[in-house]
Amino acid sequence: MRKYLLLTPILLLTACARMDHIQVGDIDQSQGKLKPISVKVSENTVNVDTTLALTDAVLSNGSGSDEIEALRTIWALMNMGPRTGNPVFNDAYAQNVLNQLHAQCQSGKITAIRSVREANDYAIASGEIVRIDADCIL
Amino acid sequence: MIKNTFSTLVLLSAVLLLNGCTSSIHMVNTDGFDQVIPADVDYKYVEASTKQHVILGFAANTNYVDEARQSLIAQCDGELTAVSTQYSTNHSFLSWYNKILMKGVCIE
């Protein structure tokens, strides 16, 4: 019981912002007024390996279960490759950022584009975010 | 005996269910919005996608980014502007696919 009481605040209080990548483009302030625009898309996901490890710790009282260890190994082998943040189950969530950015600026002239790859991290779960901030030249 | 059979079934199901179901987006970059598109001019969105298969770290196709660029250019006879590039990876069994998705606005 004491273990669960300790675990709950840890899970609740571990929401962290994580920055993976940022890139800034040209900044042109000479052609007119600037209006800030932004596009943000995100995908919620679960860190399966951490979840399995946590399940293992809770269910087997810290002694370790062969089945869950085998599942973790299978998971690692079946989903091999480079990763930025936690892997997601849908890779199409950022496909329309260009269209959405273009739709927010009628003149079509956009400057100071900041491309940000970041995440909200909640220990076993996370929201993987792609955000484009920019200024529309009016 | 029953426990062993159950464990085998769970592991087999996991093998089938967990194979290559995740992916990771590393970067999305957008640039080149410096062209005003006149109201009476036609424009369209064009996109190109290529991928590279990597098996245990050995890459098969190292020209996939150039191929995406060439494919994007080939789809537009006019001016290609506002090009965005997405670099991601699809995970799989002992291998993975690196993917490039390029999109742009073609002013004709």
C-alpha cells in the first residue's frame, strides 16, 4: 500500500517539457507589419518499455517476471530504429503543417519561421509535438 | 504445463501484434514563404516521399533525400516555394525505414 502511495505522486508530478530540435529561418522586418501565427500538432503515446518495467515491478513485487522481461525484449527487437522522444503509433500527424501554416497567412509571405520538435513528458506517457511558429507579413 | 502454454501464447501474440507498429518523427522544417501568390495565379500543393531501408545498421539506399528532392522538382513546371521537409523513422524487426516527406507550393 505504501508503495502505491509513493508511486502516485511520482506519476502525477513528473510532467516535463522536452525539447528535441529547433530551427530558425530568415527574419525579414522590412516589408510591413508582422502578425504572429502558429501551427501545433501533437500525438499522444505511451512509453511501452517503461510501462512494462513498471508493471513488472508492481506485479512481481520487484523480483522480476520472466514473461514481462521476454515481452520487453520482443518489443525492443520488433521496434528497432532511431527515435526522437517516445515512438508514436501514427506517423501522419504532422503531414499537414504546411497547409495549415499557409492557410493562416493570406498574403503568403511568412518570415521568422521557427520549427520546433518538442514534447510534454509524463513518465510513462507523452505528447509528441511538432510546432511551427512564424510571422505573417501583412 | 498450463502456465507454459499460456506464456507461449502471450509471447506469440506479442510477436504478431508488436511488429513494426511504431514510428518517430525527428524533425519538420519549413522555409521559403517569401513569395506572394497573386489571387489570379493557380497554385497547387506537391509532395514527394522516399525511404531508406536499414537492416541492423546497414543502409540500403543512401540517395533517398536527393530522390525526394528530384521527385518534388519534377512535379512542378513553375516556381516551387514554401518547401517543408519531414524526417521520420518507421521501426521494424531488426530493421527500420528512414523516411523523407517533402511538400511544397507550386505556382504555375
